Amino acid sequence: MVSFNVSKLNYEQRLRILKKAVEKHGKAYIARVCNINLATIYRYLNGQISTIPDEVVDKTLQTLTVEEATDAIYGLKTIDIDPTTALSVIVKAVKDEGFRNFFLSLLFKYLGDYLKQTSQSYIVTEEDVKLFEKIIRETRTKKTADDIIRYLARALADLNNELTPDKLKEYILELSEENKGRARHTAKALKLFIKEVVKLRDSHLAHELYDSFKIPKQKTNYKPISLSLDVLKQIFNTIEDIGAKAFFLILTETGLRVGEVLNLRVDQMDMEHRIIHIMKESETKRAYITFLHESTAKWLKEEYLPYREEFIRRYESNLRKLAEANPDQGINVEEWKSKLFPFREDVLRTEIKITMKKVLGKEFRLYDLRSFFASYLIKQGVSPLIVNLLQGRAPPQQFQILQNHYFVVSDIELQQYYDKHAPRIL
């Protein structure tokens, strides 16, 4: 139990403590604990007695948990603070054991999901990659080492050098859909990296990362969850954070991969013509263009983009200071400013998953929104070829063959298919 200096509590705080205890245990129980009659409890609660003695407050506090007591005493106030103030709170928590217990209890109560998500994140450094290359080249043949390093480098680029259980699981499942052979090689390289390098830095986290995904077999048994547009609308309307709301909206209405949406820059968004220029091409993927509904483009312009600009305005100077203080971390402020979503990915994911639990009582993979988009269009009679083009699923060679010999469709016609058949959240 956190020890509070009862003598310093004002009348309103004392009354809130008493009300909290009565709400939890009942008036009769609190009267017995405090060794006073029930009528006195009534008079305290009704304000007929303007002073609540220290001994009554102290005994009442013993019936509450740390969280309940701090809620009653301090309440929750929303104020604007700067990083210096936040750092001062951390310093006080380090030096003051009583305050530390109080502070941590609030953190885990109100930010437990975020703390859990952050603790499951490993940022891969240049030193990590160099160490891995050294280990692999000493224990493998040149060709095998080159292959492993190549698969790992590509994976780390796709994952933005951040490993979390959710990201790894979804990434390998996504690769399995596109190319099972590449997925197997990539999964093996990632597991080897976690075993040889991450385990040295953080053995507990390494265990979670290693077990979060499996090396794909020739046939995968995973089936995407069945989602309805009504459920997705409910999730969208329940998400509180504007950034997570916009992220979820674009994923749902475009069917793009999570990584593709996260890597979007503002200059790739043509709001006037409602076009997103992906322009991404690799050995297995071609996602060059997709679209927005009118209502979505309007919401992004009026609600999301101003929110994004304010976020950048508030934190740009702090990020620049961080970049200057840590030149070896390669923090690129201008690149961060250009991103459509300049937020931490784990924060976006956590916001959405918390809402999933509220609406459905369970979570599903963000990648399942891609499957939803495809099935939604196909159920409306849209050709799988059109769906593949909208989702960038056709590899370059296949796309070229389709375009040159069998199937010709202009961007305007593709947008018409989208406007008529793509799911609408707004």
C-alpha cells in the first residue's frame, strides 16, 4: 500500500476517499472499520459535517487498493506538458520510492497495453547486423551466408528495422501468401538472427520474438477471420486516436499491405483526384496505384491532415534535438516529416487492437483487412484480375503479360471499379 500523508489532504480529497470506499464496501462496513456509527457516515457523505478526521481517512484508505486510493486523491487531469516536465516526473520516480509506486501503478493501470507493446519491440542496429554477418560468415559457406544475409536485409527493410511479435507474425504470413519459398527462407533467416543476436541483448524478448512466427510449410492452415463491413465501421467509429483511425480507414478501404500504408509519404496522396501513388515494385509485388472514396478524401483533408500537421509541429524540435544528440542512430527528421503516418507503428497497432477487443471481444490481424477487401470485391462480381491490380498482387512479369496481351485497363477504368465496388467506411 502506498503511504499517504493524510494530514495534507484537503476536504474534497477526504470526501472522495470516503465515497470511493463506501461505493466499494458499503456504508455499514466502513462504519465498522472506522469505529463510528452509521449516522456519522451519512453526515460525512451529505456534507453535514465539514471535517473528516485524519484517523477516519487513514482507516478508510486501508480498504482501498493503490489504484483506487490514487484515483480518489488525485483524480485524472488532462494538461499540456513538455518533455522537460515528463523527464522531471521520471527523475522524481527514480529518487522517491513512495512516488515511484504511485506513478507505476497509474502507468500500468492506464497505459498497460502500450507498455506491453513497447516492451515487445526490438530495434535492430547497424552493430547487430554486422555481428550477425560475422557469425554467419564464420559458420556457413560463402553462398549460404550470402543468401541468409540477403533474406535478412530485405526483411529488416520491410520491417523498418523493428521486430515485434505481431509484426513478425503478420510479415511471414503475408510473404507466405505471395511466395512460400521466399517466406521459408526469410523466416529461417529471422529466427537465426533472433537466436544469434537478439538473444545476446535481451533473452526474454528474444524468446517472445522467436516463438511469434513459424517457418511456413508447403501448405498453410491459417484462414483469415470473417469480417463484415458493419463490424469494421463500428471499430472505426470507436477508435479514439485520429492517427489510428486514419490508418485503419486506409487499410480497410484500399486492401493495401500494412507496410505499404506505413511507408506512404504525403506527396503520394493526390487528394484532388483521390489517387494514392504507391509505385512499389519488387520480385513478387506490384502495387503502383490505388484510390480513395470522395468521403474518405474529404475526411482525411478536414480531420486527419490538420491533426498530423499539429503533431509534427509539436514534436519536430524535440526530434531534431534527439537526432543531434544521437548522430549514430541515423534519425532523419525530414523523412519523418514527409511520412503520411509520422507515428510509432506499435502505438497505432495498440490503439486499433484495444478497439477490436471492445467491439469484438478479440483481436484479428491487420493483414486480414487485405483479405476482407479482396473477398468483398469478388462477392460483388469484380474480376480477380481487377482485384489483383487494385491490391498490387500481380508480379511485374505477370502484370506485363496481362497488360500487353490479354487485359488492358486504364487508370480511369480502374478507379471506376473502385468507386463502384470498394468497401466504404464513411
